Amino acid sequence: MSAESTPEPGRRARRRRRMPRDKRHSGLKAMAWTAAAILVLGGAGVGYVYVRLNGNLTSIDIGRLLGTDRPEKAGNGSENILVLGSDTRSGGNQKLGGGADNGSARSDTAMIVHVHEGHKKASVVSVPRDTIVDRPECTDTEGAAHPAANGVMFNSVYTTGGAACAVKTVESMTDLRMDHYLEVDFSGFRELVDELGGVEITTTKDIDDPDSHLELAAGTHRLDGAQALGLVRTRHGVGDGSDLGRIQLQQAFVRALAQQVKDIGLFTDPKKLYDIADTATRTVTTDSDLGSVNSLMAFAGGLRDIDPAGLHMVTMPVRYDPADPNRVLPQKEKARLVWDALRNDEPIPRAATVDTATGGAKSVVSAS
């Protein structure tokens, strides 16, 4: 995939309709901002743009694959979204991710985003990829059934049964209904960051991770797409070298990304709106309920009042596995506090994350 986006002749923006000032939220931010861009362009009646962006979209009918045996939807307007960053090595992702193109992928990053009633704040819970979980029986997009399995790594669930299996496992683990699903791969992430003009972060220590190919001296940096991808994949150059440290980097990056979108005045530049919308709709996979421009328009409208200050980001409470220091186990009682808070649409209590294994990278990177 290319980060460049070449407008078609005659496609130059011709509408000046103003949108409310952008105040987007994290994790799924790129998709939400894209949806808002579509709202401007599609709602203004630029038919060609609407048709092209609609044709870009890829979606999965999660509901059909999961059936009716699922947690109940909340009745108060709150929503839960499972956001996955996949590490597929196929296509243009092989060079970025390393390794052979064997057609498989894992969920390299996973976040459960809870949009609270009123849609003015959100809680984001990162799920460590190395968490040992029980996978329920599930069906993949090809219709193949996969039997339940106990004690598997969370990121292997996606490899086994794809998006539907990941959603079903998260719902089984949390007893929360995932109302939507969003996925972006290596190439898509890199392109989106480049389209936004990079993201500025500050490191308090040098970072040198040969696995993610990221070298940064302590100080302030504007990361391009490739460097940003390296940052959110870094684990050996920070903290205790575990996935928990990487999650802290990812959460710091999300806040920096939010600030960048706010700073560039996205809605005052129609060409930038189109370029970002075109890139994101080509590189992001959604559930079928978000698989049309109209659906994304409505989705974006419900998120516009959430700003970075309205975000609460935590890591699912875990502890190191005594049998394998490279794996973590859910701290079930503390995790239950998190899931109960989201189910009741309440703030996550501090008691849920105190004395848990959260890694040591929190002070290494911050939004500038």
C-alpha cells in the first residue's frame, strides 16, 4: 500500500460546510475521525467521493457468526468497541512486520473501548497479547468451526478464528457485549499516521529496540508512520521488556495522536479530510454495522464530544504467570471490578489497577 493519495480530477473539495470542532477519542480514534471526514464530504453531496469511500470499506458480519448467545446490549446508549491491531505478514505488511508471509495474523494490539452514556467520555482497557485465556468454541469467516480451548495466548485467538473468534473470546472473558469491531494492520497504521503529518512524543530515556527497529534518543520527536509503528511495537527497549511495557507506550501514543488531530485543524482542510478518509477506509476493517459510509457518519456523530481529557486508559489487571515469565494471567477479582464498572457505565475504580503488573514504561514516553 502507498501512503500517497492522488485526488481524481474534479474531486477537489467544493463545499465549505463547517463541522463541530474535532474532539475525538483514542484507540479507535483514526476510524472515528475518518467517519467524521466522511460526514463532511458525503453529507455535502459530493457523490463521487461518497461512492469511492463506500467502495473502499471492508466489513465482517460478526453478528451472523456469533449468533444470539451473547451478552445483552446496554440500554442506556453506552457502547463497547473491540479495537485490534493485527500483525499479518501478508502483502505490504511482511516488510513492516518481518517474518514470512504464511497467511496468518495475530492481534498484536487489543483495546476494549467503552463509550459512556452521553458520549462525552470513554474508558479504554488494553488487553495484553500474552494473556493466557480460555477460548470458547467459535466459527471463522469461512464457516469453519473451532473447538473451545483452555490456556491459550490471547493473540493466538485471532490466528485461530479471526475477528469473530476474538470478539467471542472477549465477550466470554468480560461478559460485555462488543457493539462494534475495528481492525487496522501494519500498513494501514503507518499510512494513517503519515497522512496526519506524524505525531509528536517526548521520551525521557533512550529507546533502542532491534526487534521493532526503533532508535530514539531521549527528547522530543515527531514520528512518521514507520517510526510510530516501531514505537507501538517496542517492548525490549523499555521497562521490563514485556508486553506490559509496550502497552504503556501504546497508550501514550494514543494520547499524542489525539492531540495531533486536534492541532492540525482537520476540518478546515477539505483535501486533508479526503486523503485521510480515503486512506482509512482502504486500510481499516469493521463489523458490518459500520460497513457503510452512512453508518460511519452516524458513528462519528456520536463521538464528537469526546476529547483527550475525557479518556481513562488502563491495562486489564494481570499478574505474571509463575510457570512462564513471558506470559501473564488475569487477576480475576480485580478484572471483575473493571468489567462490572463498564457494565454499569461507571468509572473504573482505582482499586482495580493497584498492585497489578503494569510494566515500567509509563514514564518513558509522553505526549508532547
